[in-house]
Amino acid sequence: MTGLALNIVVVGRILCSLLTIAADGSIESKEKEFVLTLDHTNFIETVSKHNFMAVEFYAPWCGHCKHLALEYEKATSISSKHYPSVFLANVDVNEEANRNLASEYGVRGYPTLKIF
């Protein structure tokens, strides 16, 4: 397995663990951490600055996206404390200017999580 593939597997496992812990509520956060908000103007620059980033492509009207948003926020808080090199971000693909990003990265349904 190549180094990049191994790193992607590791980050995927970390993300799954974070979302599981966040959904369980086992770890409470006193400080509110925020998911990085990306759009067509800062996506490439922001993603290229980080070794590992999970990006949620979402639409604000999507019920599944709304449910994930709460857990994703909790996971971001946990990640910042326990896995500081893992960043979580999102892109609102309902905005016309961001739709090309969704198309470019093969997003066909919402929410979609991609690891970069």
C-alpha cells in the first residue's frame, strides 16, 4: 500500500471514530470549534495547505445534511483536541458559484464526505 493510500485509510478511520464519538456524546466540549467553511474562492488554496482534510459537500435544505451538521460540529471539536492535523470543512453546493466544485469532485448526492 502506498504512503498516500495508507494515510487516507488512517484519516478515514479517524473520521469514522470522531463521528461515532460525537454521535455517542461521550466527549463534551466546553469550547465551540467551527467547521471550516469553504467555497469556490478558497477551496483549492485551503485544501492544499493541509495534509488531511475531510470536506462535507452539503445543501442547507437537505434533511440528512442538517442531521450530519450537528455531529460534524462535535467531531470538529474532538478532532482539534485529539487529532490536530485533521481538519474538517464543508462546502454549500446549493450556492450557484460552488456547484462546479461539486461537479468537479463527483458529488451526486448530499451529504457527501470527501477526504483530501
